[in-house]
Amino acid sequence: MKGTALVVARSFVQERFGDDKWQEILQRAGMKGKPVMATREYPNELVGVFGRLIAEELNVEFDDWVRIFGRYFTSTFAPLYYKAYFRPGWKLKEFLPYIPRVYSVATAGFDPGARGGMLTEWVDDRTIRYTYQTRLGLVSFLTGLIEGAAEHYGEPVSVERTGEMVVEAELL
């Protein structure tokens, strides 16, 4: 897995808790003194270790951390590093069909089957449905990506998991 997920997690922890807490998490993950870089390859299991440690710090379940991470990724990190998906003048409605592409870019390092692994369809003029089809089962990450996009665009959205692998986003 590329280090992007760890770089985003580091940014989140440092903003929320400060660098001392990040250093503590690094130590607890067995990475004390080792740099975290987006271009470096890390074992996939390491994402889970960091995720569990950060979830513990937030006092939330791991699945909730995955949603929070997705939200932070899309609202803060992705607009800076994946500008092709955040076009000037767009509103949330124009961006929502690109969520699967942002997902595939974000997870490509540890989910090679992610590309094309999500069906998207407009249910009506305000509701889009995502049917998740990859092996990772990170539906909470998808939910967070949508919430983060709404935050980025400053528009309200209702996000609901309507099936085990189905999420619907309604523009409000």
C-alpha cells in the first residue's frame, strides 16, 4: 500500500490532537523514528494498526473511524492532491458521480480490484445510489467520502446506507 493513507491519517491526528499524539501513535504502531511518506510502500496491515489506534484515541469503533477518515480525505486532502476531480465552478451534484473514481484512486494501493468496483445511478434528480462491489467492504469509507464532498462544496446532503453494500446520497 502506498503511504498516502498514513500521510492523511498523520495530518488528521496532528490537526486534531497535535504532533505529540502522532508521535505516540507512531511508537505504539512500532514506527517510532520512521518517516511516513506518501510515495513509500507499507504493509497493508499497517493501515489497520494505525486505524485501530486512532479509533481508540477518538473513542469510536473502527468502522466509525473509517467514515471519519473518508470525510477528512475528501474535505481536506483530496481537493489539494486530486484537483482533476474538483473542478472550479462545480457544485456537489456535478462531483457526486466522480466519487467512485476518487475512491479507486484512494484505495488503489491496497485494493487492486477497486477500479470499476462501484455502480452509480441517479435514482431521481436529487438522489444518487452507489452499489459497492469490491472485496474490501469499506462502505463506511464511501459514506465518509460523500460527507466530505458535501463539506468541501458547502452543500447539505443526506447519506444513508440502504443495503449491505448500497449507499444513497440525497441532495437537500
